[in-house]
Amino acid sequence: MSSELFAKSIELMVLGMGMTFSFLILLVLMLNVLRWGVSLLNKIFPEKQEIAKAPVLAVQDNTKLKIAIALAAIKAAK
């Protein structure tokens, strides 16, 4: 009786591991197919490349910065 249960448990274990392994193989194959499909779509419909524009340098009012530097210099001199 116990040998029958042992044989049945081994059979179920092999069946379960086989199903898991086959699912993982199928998953890898489907991911490769999707990767191929996306690369094909990227060749047909490429993404638009934005042209980097030179930043516009605005004239900044550095009055507050100049005051902060002057105050720091006065404090450091004491």
C-alpha cells in the first residue's frame, strides 16, 4: 500500500514539475516573440527624436546673491 502511494506521489511530482517546466519554456518563447515583434514595430514606426535646443541664458538679478556674499565676508572677517 505504501509503495503504491509512493509511486503515485512520484508520478504527481514529475507531472507537476513537467507542467511548470513546460510553462516556463512557453513563457520564454513568448517573450522572445514579443521582443521580435516590438523591434519590428520600432523599425516601422520609429520614435521621434527631439532635437536638443541650446538653453536660453536669461539675465539674472544677482543682487540677493551679492548681498549674501558680502554678509558672509563681513562675518568671516570678524
